Amino acid sequence: MNSQTTTPLEFRTEPSAYRHWRLAIEPPRADLVLDVAEAGGAAPGYELKQNSYDISVDIELADAIQRLRFEHPEVRVVVVRSGKPGIFCAGANIRMLAGASHAHKVNFCKFTNETRNSIEDASAHSKQRYLAALGGTAAGGGYELALATDHLLLIDDGNAAVSLPEVPLLAVLPGTGGLTRLTDKRRIRRDLADVFCTLEEGARGARALEWKLVDEIAPRSKFDAAVKARATVLAQSSDRPLGANGVALPRLERREDAAGLHYPFLDVAIDSTLSTATLAIEGPDAAPPDDIDEARTIGAELWPLALLRALDDALLYLRFNASAIATIVIRTNGSLARVLEYDGWLRRHADVWWVREINLFAKRTLKRLDLTSKTLLALVEPGSCYGGFVAELLFAADRSYMLDGTFEDDQAAPTIALTESNFGLVPMSNDLTRLATRFLGDPRATARLYEFVGQHLDARTARAAGLVTFTPDDIDWADEIRLFLEERASFSADALTAMEANLRFAGPETMETKIFARLSAWQNWVFQRPNAVGDDGALKRYGTGTRPRYDKTRI
């Protein structure tokens, strides 16, 4: 994970390959047991002691959360607990953070934030509840993981504590939403939160409960019984179908060659000259099955699920393994009519538990696109299939170009299509649709755009409606795209990242936008400060017995 590490990170995994987590299922309960292999880090140079974690631990966690949602409808409550006595989780590994590149630290925090948000999403929308059984101390990122669950149950043994010690110990911030969840989720008083975040030892037992840092405490003799009782209560609030069959998620197919990455329904071509990655998305090759049971047996090969899995993996690959790529170019190709058939099918069957999961996965994947620190350019050309939830890729883009007319050999000009999916199925992190965010200054825009549902909009109509940025004709098309890409490649990557992040999330703040925008921006800055990462800084001197030396200037 340092600047010398060149091995690409791999996000595709499965339970048989886990090194850090164990999954035990006894319906309606599943136990997700953290038992980190000390020598199992993603890079050399550190040991993952005390259930501390690096990206390899969170990759497995993200996979487990996804599998529990799709493969195990019979699971109504997930108990997250430790496999090591006396410790729940010590948080992000300090040696890893000290040796990691700045880019990796920031992307690591972003990914772990997305993973913790997926726990809250699973509880709120999949009705799969989460319980943190804290049988030992939960420090830093370990406590932040617990904060993402519905209920925190802490063992009251005089030793176990919860803490966020990053400020006093490491000169950084809790990086995965801890500060925001204290104030916005748990509604802890600001003054008490201030005290808590500056206590290296954190809070134990009665104080942790009094300050609402946990929801429940239990002595060692009654801890297991308390976990069982609370898990039973949480399971009763779920609507998960106990007798249903799951949707298996086999290891995602991906082929790599000199041309790029190749998945089912998605190719990724990388151009290092212009620092671009082109995502070429293929529409469905057949209509959706009429029979919902037949569709479930198709499982992970069903077009929308296969496409979303590919897109999700590709975005993570580009974040971590292609940091020099500045621009993602999105292209689609296929039958718009078939895309719209699938879009309608997903909405018609949205009450079926596993179709609901596909729709929720679409929401999470599109959010991951929104949060990716690269310029997003969407091109609408003859043969494109931007319709329904696929059109969200177009609305997520920082700029979009739609051809006005055809190229010489084309039979038909491109069109785009709005459906009901664009008006609430896949909201952004600000809880608004991408259309509502786009037209924040026009409160009547949503109603006006809804009138286009069911129509195929050509370039002039789409531009007049404000749905695309520019509509060049065939004479100017290639030059305009080239000039945009060349211009983007000439700008500062830092300035672009800041500009795009500011412009993408207009409107109200939510806990999610605070975590990604406010907290991540501060963490991004703090991770570059000598007080944290300098030779005399806290991360470098942690555990050496030598105190850090701080520049006391406030900026």
C-alpha cells in the first residue's frame, strides 16, 4: 500500500477465501465474526494485531454484507462480534496508515465509509438488522464499525471500553464517520462528544451507557444471553422471507489484457495518453423473463445484476489501481427498448425481496460512481441505450455530450428515455434524485420532466429540457470531445477533485454527505500534515516510546 507496492488490489472474493472473517448462519441469525489474521495484510511491513484492519479486512466485510443480502433471505439479524478475547477491534492498523501513500489512505477511508453505509442501508431497506456484540474494547475504526449497526451491546467487565482516540494519539480524525454518527445518529451532546473524543482510554460500562455511546451493557455472566435476547428482538422487526431461496453470487468474471478489463456487459479501456478510462456498457441481449422464479434461477447472470456487479468492481479497480486516470468516459450500446423493459420489470417486481436487492444495489453502485474522484463524461451516440436507471449514469456525469443527428453510416439518431425510476428509485447521498439535484434552483422541474416519461427524446429536446450539456453535430463531435479531454488532462487533479465534489452534491446535507464531504475533506487535509505523517509526527512515532512533536500553528 506504500508507493513501492505495485500489486493491484483485488476486490473479488468469497467466503471460502476469507482470512479475517467467519460467517456462521443459524436462521434467522447470522454471526459475522472478526478474527483477523495478523500476517494477512494487503501489503508487507505491518501485522494486523488486536483485530486491527487494513483494506483486506474491509474487502471481505463488504463481500459478506453483500452476500448476506442476496444469498441469505432467511437471515433477519446479523451479530457482528469478535473471535478474539478481550478485544472487539482496535481500528485501522497504525503501521499500515504510517506507511501507506496519501492516495491509498484517502481511498481506504472512502471504501470503509461506503462499507459501513451499506450496513445501515441493509438495515433500513433490506430489513436485515445488525447488532454489535462488543465482548471487548472497540477503539477507533472498531468503534466506528459498531456505530454503523442498529444496536451496540457492550460487555461490562471493568476493562472493555469504546473510544475514538485518533485526535490525542494520532493527530488525525476518526476516518469512517465516527464524529458524524456521534452527533447526527446517536444525538450525543456536543460537550460530551468533545470529552469523549479526547480521552485516550474512552468510556467503559455505565459511563458509556449514560452518554449514549452504547445502547446496552451486560456483565460477563449474562453477556451471551443478552446478545441472544437482543438479536431475537431485532429479528422480529424484519420482513425477510425465512423460507425463500437466495441468489448465489459466484466469483465475478473478469478478463484482463492489453486492451483493458472485460466483464459481462462491460468493457473498460484505459488510455494513458489522455488519462482516461472508457466504460463501454452493453445493454441486455434478451428481454427479461416473464416468470419471476425463472428469473431468480438465472441469478447473478441476470442482466441488471451482472452489469451492476461489473460496474461496481470496475469503479473500485480504477480508484485503487489506476490513480493516474483522471477522466471516466461512459458509453452505452444496445437496445433502448430492452433496457426500458428491464427497467419496468425491476419496478413491477420491486416487492419481491431479491428484486428489491437489485434496486438497492443499483442505488449503492451509482452512489459509488458519484463519490469517485474522477471527472465523469457521458457520451450519447447512435446505438446508445440511456433509459431508466441506466440514464442515471448520464445524469451523474459532470458533463454530457449528445450527438445531434447521425454519423454517416448510422440508421437512427440517438435518443434517451426517462422512466419513473429517475424520480426516486436510486437517490444520491443527499437523498435527492440526480434530476432534483440537477435542477435544484427550479422547484417545478421535476413535474415538468415527469411529462417526458414514456417518450424517446432526441438531442434537441434533451438539451432544451436540460438533460444534456452539449449537442454537437457529426462535423464537430470528434473535435469537441477531444478538446474537452485534452483540457481536462491539463488541469490540476487536486483542483478538479475539489471542484467536482463541491458541484456534485448540491442541496441538503445528510449524515452521508457530511461523512463523505465534510469529514473526508478534513481527513484528506490532515493526512498530509506533518503533525500526523511527518518524521516527528504521531503516525510515525506511534509505539516507539517517543512523543510526537507538533507544530502548534492553527490554520
